[in-house]
Amino acid sequence: MLRKTVFGAVIALGLGALPALAEYPEKEIQGIIQWGAGGSTDTVARAITPHAEAKLGGTIVMQNVTGGVGAIGLNQVADADADGYSILFGAENPLLYKVMKLGDKDYGDFVPVNIIARGVPVLVANVDAPFNTFPEMVAYIGANPKAVKFGSTGPGGLPSVVTAMINSKTPLDVTFVPYDGDGPALTALQGGAIDVMPAVLGAAMEGIKGGTMKPIALFEVEPSPQLPDVPTIVSTNPEFAELLPWGPFFGVFVKKGTPDDVVAKLVDAYAEAAKHPDFVSLIDGRGFKMLSLSGAEAEAFLTAWQSTTAWLIHEAGLTKASPEDFGIAKP
């Protein structure tokens, strides 16, 4: 009886000493940005996260983990526990890792918390280029093979995808000049070293407004509120509509297997953060298109983006493996 009483007392004491289960987040969350400081992904991630923290009631410690075209940061989150305490702030690049043989993971290994926004591509030209519209450019290139110099930044980047889009509808016989990023290429464009450059609107907007480069066409189905006079490509060439809308994007992701209630809290926090007037102002000011997608809508967006882009660059001869090898359906 004494043993039972003592044992019962120990059990009671033990149960009474157990802490209550804390609600997420009970500690700091690690936010891994897969690109360097100052870039678009970094800027968007750091601008939206303080508003998400306010909703979550927790702290997200942001860290730039660069290298491997974003793969090092992605793998760091993929290798962490699926508990919501490691979050990936990424861009579109992982959806091309498999076909470019840059890695064996993509966003299929993650849950999209929020697909925040996407960039809008624009084709810009040197102010002295002998054409002002897309049809005029096509006609000039046809009459002057190899004479027009197109800036490029390597396979899988925005310039290569937009060029692949153009070539899928209107093959162009131009000379490609490689640059290490959009910044150097746009500087070269303004200096006359190249004639045409596909770029994201946010990077080209200041030059367009300042008159140091001229817009040829916006690769979008609707005009831009920031530059309403710039024609969309579908206004002159409606055949491009089936490839649009398209653009680089920014998103927040957690590892698959993260508890549903944790995912739900993060989804709610980032959806609310995307509505904050300061953040909306930043997105609009940079020429991005707000999306704020989660759940099935986010999954559908990622699937469509990967399908369109992987097959475009594959058929342009820019991939190292076929999308078919990874079950990426052809659009």
C-alpha cells in the first residue's frame, strides 16, 4: 500500500512538473534567403517579414545563404527539421534545378506559404536603335541578320527565357552578348555596347523614365500601371498570349511535413503582411505584380511556371536534361 501510495505520489508530482505545450512560435525562426543582400529576393523578403512577425508574435532571424544559384540555401532548409523553425525565402530558380542539373530538389519538396509577387519582363533597347516597336524590331533583324546585339545573362535567367519565348513565335537571327547579371547588361545597353535587352521592369523602369533606354514591349497581357504607355507584346503580337503571364517570382516556403497548424499560422501571417500599405507600396514602386498565393493556388502557379519555363528553355537547347525525365508535363 505504501509502495502504491509513494508511487502514486511520484506520478502525480511528475505530471504536475510537466510544462504546458507552447504554441508556435516558441523560439526564434530562421529565415534563409537564397540570394545575396540587396537583390530583389532579399529586399522583398526583408520588407514583408516584419509585418508577418507582428501577426505571428514571434521573431524571424533573416540570413543570406548564397551559392549554387540558390541551391545552398534551399538545401539548408530542406535538411532542417520540418517544424516551421526554418523558412526559405526563394525565387523561381529551384524550379529549373533538375533540367539544368543544378540539384535534385525543387519546390516539390516544400510547402508554399506564400507566392508573394512576380516580376514583369520588358524588352528594352538603346535609345538610338533603329526601331521603336516589336514588329519594327523583327523587320529590322530580318533585313539585317546578326547585326542586332542582344544582351544575355546565361541559361535559365530572365533574358534567356524571354528570348526563348520570342524565338518560339518569331525566330530572330541576332548576336548574343553575355553579361554577369542584369545590372551590367543594362549599363552596356545604355552605353551602346548592345542594342536590346530583356529585363525585369523594376530594373529597367528608372532608365525608361529617365530616357536612357526605350521600351519595345512589355511581356504582359495588361499594361503596367507604372508605365501605362508602354505597349504589351499581345497588343501587336497576340500569339504570345498563350505564354503569358510569366515572370520571375518571390516566395516563402517550408519543408514538406511541417505540421498543418504551423503552416496555417505562417500562411495567415504572410497573407496579412502582403496587405500592409508599406509593403504594397514597395511592390508597386518596383513594378512587381502582387500575387499573395497560398494552398492550391500557389501549387498550381508553381506547376504552370515550371512547365512553361522548363519546356521553353529545353526547346531552345539551353537545358542539360529533358523536363520529361522528371515528369514535368509539357504545356
